[in-house]
Amino acid sequence: MKKRVNNIQLGKQGITENFISSLKNHFKNSEIIRISVLKSARKDKLQVKAFSEEILEKLGKNYTAKIIGFVIVLKKWRKARA
């Protein structure tokens, strides 16, 4: 089975309840989501790390994040990660 990757953007609105529910909907169809952090939302690389931590906190323990430049790659696992 091929892993499907969805791409979404995080803009100046930041992380809202709407954004989180949108993420959860995308995870119904794919295991991996790439979030591009737009220039209007970020100041520096530390801001991107803060966004990834906040997203993981709101999604739960079944998700992991990896930061590549200004892109956050989220992966959903079947079992919770420690």
C-alpha cells in the first residue's frame, strides 16, 4: 500500500481549532502530512519548532513531527509513541 502524503499550509492565522480539525480530516486519508509554514506566520526556525510542538500537543500521542527547513512533516502511528 502506497503512503499518501497531503500538503497543507500554515498561514498568519496560526494554529486554530479549525486548523487542527482540518489536520484530523486529512489524516483520515493519509499517514503523512507536510505543513508548509508560510512567511506571514513565522519569524525564524524557532517559531517553526514551537508550531510543531503545539500541533503535537493538540493532536495527541499517536503523532510525531520532523522539521525540514520551514516544513513540518507529521506522521500518524497506530500506537501511541512515548
